[in-house]
Amino acid sequence: MAVRAAVLPAIGSPLEITGIDLPDPGPGQVRVRLAAAGVCHSDLSLSDGTMRVPVPAVLGHEGAGTVVAVGEGVGHVSPGDGVVLNWAPSCGACHACSLGEVWLCANALSGAADVYARTTEGTDLHPGLNVAAFAEETVVSASCALPVPDGVPLTDAALLGCAVLTGYGAVHHSARVRAGETVAVFGVGGVGLATLQAARIAGASKIVAVDVSAEKEELARAAGATDYVVASDTTAREIRGLTGKQGVDVAVECAGRAVSIRAAWDSTRRGGRTTVVGIGGKDQQVTFNALEIFHWGRTLSGCVYGNSDPAQDLPVLAEHIRAGRLDLSALVTERISLDGIPAAFENMLAGKGGRALVVF
């Protein structure tokens, strides 16, 4: 069956909106009609080669939709069920999974090398980050389809698949923000906005949002920021000025740039914690001297997918949504069609907006 999709023909090439031939689901697979998909900066990192994926590929890893068919052996979802797509399903058998660190599963992205569909001309296509959500319909491994929690609209549920899990997890699982602590969030895109909300839910006493664009201040404050700083060479000094010259307890970096990682580190107090969520390229080199590492006693840690276990965290997030503590609509700066994805990529390159949501 032919459906429309956004195809990346080669690394560095523009996306092409075209028809693809999608097969029926095989054993252990699920076919999903997409309701919505978020346009995430990680998709841009895939298209420019920062993160390597087999091509040609259909991108899109943050989505939700309705099951239209299931293959043999699938029992946890049925046709008509709403599902959130999980782009990093854990295998349950590798070393990381045995430690309970499912977000570091060694086999989570093995499905990205599979051929899951073909162009109408017969060219093999790979599912970018397993789920190929930039399409009207997709076929995924059953482990990639998680039931949508009760009370969460299907369109909004798409954002749970990456931005919200990542931002919430960065605050609650990685940085472990405690009530009353001060937090700085670097980068006010979709993940940054989710991080701001998560810091508010955690009870942070002061939440400083940092971005290169002054235009994002309103978005940041609506998400929970108490203060806003336009990024510059004096960012760390400004943040210390907002915190009694001490620096924040926690900084969360969501941009993946060496300059902002360094600024986040410099913005924390002595003994503070910096969590890096942003995905940067190999050319983004961050340097520290040995004396400052000893003197400041700070902690710098990476964070993959918010250090989250989607199966456990989705119900928790749903409760926050139902209680009005988490507003998914605040993450969305524009709602677009499938044809609008290339323009959304250009906006990300220009540093504009928070999250574009493709509504099918």
C-alpha cells in the first residue's frame, strides 16, 4: 500500500516528500496510522550526518497514532488502539538492560538498519531511528508501540515519544533536581521547554532559561522560567548574579554546543551538577583544566533519552498531564502538514521556535 512520507535520499540532501510502498506487518510487527509527529532537532542531526543512519531513510522518531494492523504474535496492542512510538526499545538482554539502564540498551537502534519499505521505484528504505514517523503510516517492531495512557489526546501524545521523556528525565532521573534547588536550562527548543516544565514540577525555586534568541522569552516563561538570559560571553556571570553570586545547583544543556556546555558548567555553584542532553558533533570540543575540576567539585554527566524507561515513565507523565501540571501544547510553536517538514528543518537551522508538530 502506498503512503506519503518524508524521505532522506542521502546524508546532507534535502528531504523529499514522496510516495512509498509500505508492506503489511510481519510477525512481531505493528502497522500504525500516524496522528502526529514532532519535528525534533535529532532529525536534523540524522540528516546532516551528526548521527549516522543508513540511507535512504524515512526520518521522524517522535510520533503517535492508531494501530491499523498487527502481525503474528503481537498481543499487547490491537487494531484501533492508540500508541506512542518508542524509537529506542530496550532488548532486555544486554549488559545495560541487566543493570536496569534500559536507555543505554546496546541493541536499541538495531532496527534502523532494516529495510522496512521501498520507494515507488523499488529502492530500499530504512526507518530512521526505528519508527519512520514522517509518514502517513509506518510499520514498526511491536516493542516500538506503547499504549497511549488514558486521558492524553492522541495528537499531543506524539510529544511524549522524545521531547517530554527527555526533558522530564533529565530533571528527575539524571540531575535529580530537589525541591528548592535552582536550575538553569540552556536551549529553549522542544526539549528545553519540556525541561523547564519538569523543573517547575520538581519544585525548583528559581528556573533560568538561556537561549541565543530573545524572542523565546515568552515561551520560556510560559513553561516555567522565572528568569531569562540571552546567551552571550557573560551568561555564567549573569546567572551567578541571579543566584546570590553562587551559581545554580543544576544546569541542563539542551543545545549540544561546546560553548553552551562550557557555559552551563560555569553557571553552576561549587558542587553543582550539569546534565548534557543536547547532541553535538565530534567537532564540538569542550575543555577543562585539572585544577578547576578539583576546586569546583562539580559533576558533568551525559543524558540519553532522559535516562528514562518509557514503559514506566509514560504513566507518570500522564498523571502530570491529567492534573494540569504538564502542558504539552506549550511545547508546540506551530502545527504543520507533512509538506511543511522541510521548512521546519530550515527553522531549526535558524534557531527559531520550539517544536513543530506534523498533524496528519
